[in-house]
Amino acid sequence: MSDAKDAYDVVVIGAGPGGYVAAIRAAQLGMKTACVESRETLGGTCLNIGCIPSKAMLHASHMYAEAGGELAHLGVKVSPKLDLKQMMAHKSETVESNVKGIEFLFKKNKIDWIRGKGQLAGGGAVAITEGKDKGRSLTAKHIIIATGSDSAPIPNVEIDEKQIVTSTGALELAKVPKHLVVIGGGVIGLEMGSVWGRLGAKVTVVEFLDRILPTMDGEVSKQFLRILKKQGMDFKLKSKVTGAKKTKSGVTLSVEPAAGGEAETIEADVVLVAVGRRPFTDGLGLEAAGVETDKRGVIRVDAQYRTSAEGVYAIGDCAPGPMLAHKAEDEGALCVEMIAGQKPHLNYDAIPNIVYTEPEVASIGKTEEELKEAGVEYVAGKFPFSANGRARAMLATEGFVKILADKKTDRVLGAHIIGREAGGMIHEIALAIEFGASAEDVARTCHGHPTLNEAVREAALAVDGRPIHI
Ligand code: NAI
């Protein structure tokens, strides 16, 4: 039985970006809130072993690569020397300060951090089955599942997080591999492949489909492939890995054409498996609690994040939709606001998708392929960074901005950017879509000069056939 101190308005299971935001928002709205987390630290995959440490490594490795390359062209001559231990220390400090930040926010908002693994025990109860608080039983009017996701496995490739790694092990390598083979040309594969490639590894990406970043706009995906090849990354498209054998010196991979055919072997020091993620709901007791999932294990929810069990909600990676930290954060806040009787709204057509490589790739709204498939008549306005003065000054002329607007109404339907700081620029279009703006609205907005964002405005002008600088 739970005692009064364990009786809550809201219990959130999982303290990743979805869960901790839900907990903070619930506390802000005056609800007595607890957040159950089995990891030693708060912040979930994103802060501990995902977004944050990978961005520390992406930034540091980019600096290293620039020091060994572009800086000389700018008249800054240096001979960089890699200190991987220090780079890893920077990564760990970054993680530590972020997770401590969440701890502070929990204290500030009087959220109880329950340490252990939560299990749905029926009738509004959450049992703590493992960890420091094992044996406690919490009760809550509302239970929010925010348990996230973990790496999807592939048959005959056994992860040991040393030679055959997921993104977790790829962030912890003790030395730069000579040959890193990445299975999966998606976000994780290309980001982590970039990190180790910049630090000196030969990187080969084996991708099942005929393109990388399969959900992104086709033109972006094609140009990005060219850019990465130019940076020295090797690609084996339309190929599948059928097995991995560990040897003394590394790993021997069997690779076959995706459509079937003759197999070949590839020798690697380290193999990164990055073929997607799946909802993580182990040990939650979903079935017994009457929480339905689809056949991929994704928890079914309605428009208010309510599952099939009374008083139980699900948000973030374990619920439907893209597996992105910012989508989870928004859903966390929204779910709690809806519980409080508010009527908030998230525009699922305006969720940015960013790959933090160099150049970055950023996308929002519809791709050309999606618009064609839906039979929507649209106009594409495109502007290359090679015609942008600031980009020239920064040696960042690779890539372009493409804006897709409805042919009749001129309403912005999507935008796709490859280029330095594309991830920042895409938010200009996020706002445009959110406010139902037309390409003309973007084109009529005065943009500071000289900025990379001027390329966004020029792409908007190009929708109407009147770009100035090209
Ligand atoms: P992903 O879904 O982005 O890419 C997986 C790739 O693997 C796809 O191109 C797919 O065609 C390929 N693939 C699948 N099975 C294969 C096989 N057997 N052999 C070869 N290729 C195969 O998944 P990823 O990169 O693992 O990322 C997982 C999730 O994490 C994604 O939902 C992503 O959005 C999220 N994430 C987001 C980041 C960001 O926003 N910057 C960074 C890292 C992860």
C-alpha cells in the first residue's frame, strides 16, 4: 500500500526530454508530481547517451577537422594534435552539467525524483520494481509513460558496445578506429560516422535503401550523399549486412545486395549498428495494465495522449510519431496541460528535423515526394549558399535552401536546407508554417545583411521567380 507521501496527482515514468518536461510543467500547474527514473542521472537517452554528448563530439571533431583544413585558407595556420581523452572529458563535462541542471529544476519545482524502475500496477498505482526505491508503491490520478526508445537490433549482429556498438558505444570508443563500418545511413550513422571520420577513421556506410536519410527530401538526400563522399565517406547503398563475426583484430561483416545476390565480406575495427530505434517499454507491465500497443510496440494513444487504460498516458519515442527529443518535450508539456483542462495544440507538420553534420541538414513540413504523392500543386524556390556573401566569407558555400509553397495560395508547405547552421535557419520556416505564412511573407520580411538567413529569403523570392542575387 502506498502511504500519503506516495500519493500524487501525476507520476511520470521516465526522465528524458519528454518525461522531465512533463514533470516540470505538471509542477508549474500546481500538481503534486513524481518522476520515476531507473538511470543514475536524469535526462534520459538524449542528455546522457544521445543528443547532448553526440553534439559535444560533433563540435569538437569539427573544430579538429577545421584546424587541419579550412583554417589554413583563412590564414590561420595551426597543426592540430588530437587529444581524444580531453575530447571525451569535454563530452562528459557537457553531459554532467546538463543532467545536474535537470536535477536543479526538479528541486526548484518540488518534483520527487523516485529512483528505480516503474511498473504499472493497475488502479492508478506504479510499483517500483528495481533500484534504490524498490518496493515503494506510488499512486497517481494520472500516469504518464515517457520511457523512450532503444536501438533496434539486426539479426546475426551481436552488440557488445566495444567492437560492435550502438550510438552508446560509438560515443565511448577509446581510440580512433582504422575502419568504422556503419550499418544504416540514417541520422545516427551519418552523425557518428562524421565524428570518427573527422578524427581519422575510414568510414563505410552500408545502407539497405538506394539513398541515405530516406525520410528527407530526395534532392537533399542526393546532394548530401555527394558532399559526404567528397569528405571521404564511402557508401554501399542497396546493401544489407547478413552477419558479423568477431575476430582478434576486429569484425568481419557479410554484406549482400539488398535484392539478393553474391555476398562479400568487409573487415572493420568497429561496427556501428544504426538501423533505427524501437519503443522501450520492457518491464512496464503494459499488457496486464490494459495498455495497447501496435505490432511494433508503439503505445496507442488518442489526440490527448490517452492510452487504452484509464488515467494512463504516453508521450515521446514510445508513442506514435517521429523519435525526436523536441517532439517528446512538446508532447510532455501538452499532455499535462490537457490533463489540467487546457486546450493546447502541436502542429505535427511543423516539427523540424535536423542532422548535425557539417554542413547540417534541416527539414520541416512536406518533402517534394510527399506533395507529389498527395497530388498537391506546389512551387519550389531554391537558392544556393554559393551566391550568399556571408557563406563565402565563412567558406560555407556548400548546399542550398529550398522552400515549397502551395501553387494557388503561396502558403509555405515545407523547407529543406543543406548548409552551415541549417538547423538554426529552419526555425524561420517553422514560424512561417506555424503562422500560416506565404512564401511572399517570408520574402517581404527584412533580413539582416550579411547573414546566411538571407538565403532563406532568396529561396522565398525564388518561389515567385524573382531572387535578386542569382
Ligand atoms: P534512422 O531511421 O534515421 O535511419 C536508419 C537507417 O538504417 C535507414 O536509412 C534505413 O533504411 C537503414 N536500415 C534499416 N535496416 C537496415 C539494414 N538491415 N541494413 C542496412 N541499413 C538498414 O535511424 P537511426 O539513425 O538509428 O536513428 C534512430 C532515431 O533516433 C531516429 O528516429 C532519429 O530521428 C533519432 N535521432 C535523431 C537525431 C537528430 O535529430 N539529430 C540524432 C540521432 C538520432
